[in-house]
Amino acid sequence: MTLARGLDLSGICNEAGRAALAAATARLIAYWEDECARDLDALLTHFTPDAEVVTPEGSYRGREAVAALYQKSFDAFPGLTVDVKASFAGHGAHCVAYSAVLFDADDSRWLIEGVNLMRLEGGRISYLRSFEDAPRLLSSGDQ
């Protein structure tokens, strides 16, 4: 009989692991604060210069491509609120489940729910993969 290998949490359940998780959590919160503020310059400080962002629409690598991706979103949706539902730490990566509401120019509200997988390098996001549902227009009763 072969036994399944257990989950090794030694890298997370020690002081250094907890400090790394706290630093990553602070970075992710700051990232979303700047995204909600629609502050592109501040948002880009959270990424490494060669960061890759993968969305359901495609992959964007490097400062210029990542900036264009976010600018497109900021132009289409000048408002954003995010509610973090849960976060999970792994070895070198973090998953964050969220519910977000985008506000378009007509102040219509669009719900997006999903999970972001983020890897950090030197305390900044080097890879962000967004697994998210397509935006759904909220009815006036849901707003």
C-alpha cells in the first residue's frame, strides 16, 4: 500500500513564512487599493518590470503591455470596488478569491467574481493569472 505524501507547511508555518505571507498580503491589498483608485502609475509599482498578467482574453508581458491592459480597463470602467472573499498562501504563490464591481461611464455596475493567482519576486508581482467569470450587468435591484 502506498500512502499519499502529506502537505508540507513548514515553509509557511514558521516565523519567516508568516512574515512572507504578511508582506504578500500587504502588497496585494495595496495593489487593489491602487487599482480601485484607477491610479495607473501607482498600480504599476506593484509589478516587476517583466511581469506577466494572464487574463481570459490573453497574456500581457512587460510594463508597456501590462499598462495598456489596465488602461483599457480604466477607460471602459472608471470605477471599481473589490471585496476579497478569501486568500490562500502557497510556496511562492498566493491565491485570492474576490468579488468585484466595475462601474462604467453610465454608472452601470458589472459584477466579476474570480480568483487571482499571484507570484511575487522581491516583494512585487511577477506573475498574475486571473481566473474570472465574464462581467455580468447587475440589475437595479442588485445595485
